[in-house]
Amino acid sequence: MEKSLFIFIIFLIGVFSANAQKKIVPDSSGLYPSYDCGVVQTKQKLDKKEFASTPSLQLRVNNVDYVYATLQLGKRKNKVFMYIQILDKNVCVKKDKVLDVYFKTGEVVTYENGFKLNCDGFFVKQLSKKEFEKLRHNDIDMMKLYTYKKNYELYVSEVQNIDIDNQLDCLSVYKIKKTNEVKIKKKKNEPASGT
């Protein structure tokens, strides 16, 4: 009896280790697309409205050494937003048509920054249905963000194009949930504030 139980346990360990070797471990280097949606909705609110967001993608800046940008997609109500931040010092972005998206088809589309003038490198765009479909059905070759000091060319890889398509698909079906704001409870014996 003990010998058969021992053999059964060894068999299970062998099966689990064989399955573990077959699984692809997520790679943070961006060599493999992530098919996990990763949509997150917290109790935080944006302009007093609930919102959800996808994991950010790190885009390499082609024309400036050692600089990256993050691209993140989000949803508020039924609207999808695209957020880009250049991770460099003193990147001033005005509220104007400052982002060109170069598609692999050769088409170039210009987007206007929906965020106020800032020197934190933020670009925000609420996507119309037409813009959403354009991004979803066309691979991006490059993005160019125009700032006061210099222009940033953002490289978009094949894997990142797959991630963008997947994240747009996920956000299109994601339903924003109502969340309760965190309320701080007073302790029974705690004096009222201001005394």
C-alpha cells in the first residue's frame, strides 16, 4: 500500500513538472505579447467618475538615447482614452495637434492633445469610434510627439501592436463598475476634530 502511494505521488510530481516546463513564463522584455487583458479598476476616480486602465506599454524613443515613453489605454464611462507620457526631464506638451501616428499602411493620422499645457510629458486623447477602429485594425509603425524643445519618435514593435489590439478589444467589452469611495470611520472614543 505504501509503495503504491509513493509511486502515485512520484507520478503526480512528474506530471506537474512536465506541465510547468511547457508553460511560457510572461516576459517583461516585451518579446512575447500578453494575452491577459490586465484591465484594472480601483476605487480611485477621475473627474469624479470611475475608470479602468490596462497595463502600460514601454515604448523606446528612437531619436533620443536612453529615453522611454509609456503608452496606456483606459476607459471612463463608454469612452476609451490613450495616455502617453515621455519619461524625460522638462518635456512640455501643449494642447494642440502634437501627435502623429504612422501606420504600416503608409497613412499618417494627427491627434490633438486633450490635456492642458504641461511640462510633465503628458499627452491624453479621448478616442472617437473612428479613431478607436483605426487603431484597432491597423498596425502602428511609429508615433511622433511634438514638444516645445524637441520631437520624440516612439518605436512600436510587432509585439506591442498585438498588445495594443488586445487591450483595445478588452476595453471595448469591459463594463465600468460602480465603486464605493473609501470612507474613514471615527473611533467611538475619538474627540471631534478641531478641539
